[in-house]
Amino acid sequence: MMNKQEIILIGAGGHARSCIDVIEQQGQYSIAGLVGMAEEMHSRHLGYPVIATDKELAELARQYHYALITVGQIHSPDKRIQLYQQAIELGYVLPVIIAPSAYVSRHATLGCGTIVMHKATLNAGVRVGNNCIINSHALIEHDAIVDDYCHISTGVMLNGGVKIGAGSFIGSGSVMKEGVTVGARCIVGMSSAVRHNMPDHARFVAKTTV
């Protein structure tokens, strides 16, 4: 049996724990450790140690070939973008990670460093950019486009032909009407129904009662 390739996870918060679970289930990579903040050094996440900080990524690149950005994203994509670009410049390869329970059509395309989590569905003609999070139970229908650095949260439904601009966040349980375009760096709150196009940097939050 061939040895698994080692991968480091850049980010040591809650999202990293979800990524660990998907990587373990996929079984293609062996997690060498996590990269976190100074105060997180030597802590462990699901048994894996925080072995370095961001400042040591260049040094780690001499030993490890593969990396994944495991910082979460809600209000801003900036940290994920900065870490992704830094990792690419240092020569890391950022693979696509797909949970075994997810369905990704052979007619869909995924960019570098994107993770597709448990029971997500990506149908024919879907295009997802680099360094995206497609979270558990998300449904991305035919011919939808998700640009770089997006987080499509749990249970989101992107209907056919929807376009999501770079760096946008779509909150849990939200539904995009067929053909709708959401601009770059938008935030759509949880359980929202988006029926009309949204310009860049727009925010849309459904009215809720507690």
C-alpha cells in the first residue's frame, strides 16, 4: 500500500475540525498538523497538534508539499485570501478535498484548495473557483457558478444558472432563485430567499422572529 501524502492545515479553529473530519473520511491525505496562532501552539484538534504559526509557513514548505486553508469565513474572506495566496507563492499544492458522501458531477469543475463537505451536491455544469468552502448538505444546481473565495454554507440551495461573485458568503439554509447573480463580497444571511440580483458588497438578511 502506498503511503498517504502528508498535508498541513492552515487554520486551527472550528472550521478546521470539520475539515479534519472530511479529510479523514476521504482517506487520501495524512494530516501532519495544523498551523495556528502563537497562543494555539502545541494544542491539539481531534488528536492533531498545532505545529507552527503563519510566520513559519516558508520553513514548513521545505518539508510539506500539500496544504489546505482551514480558516472559516463569514464576515470577510480576507484572511482566507491572504493565506491562500501566501501558500501558493511558497509553492504549496492546495488539492481539492471532497467528502465521500458528497456528489460531484463529472461535468462539474472545482478550483484549487476547495473543500466539498458531507452530503453536498454539485450537479452538471457547475463551476466552483479556488479556495471555496461548499459546506454540508449544500445543493448547487446545473450550470451555477461560484467564484473564488466563497463560502456556501450548510443547506444552501443555489438553483440553476445562479452566479455567486468572488469572496461572497451565503448563509445556512438560504435559497437563490434560478439565474440570480450575487455580486462579489456579498453577505447573505441565513434562511434568506434571494429572488433578485445583488450588486457587489451588498448585504441581504431575511427578517426573522425569535
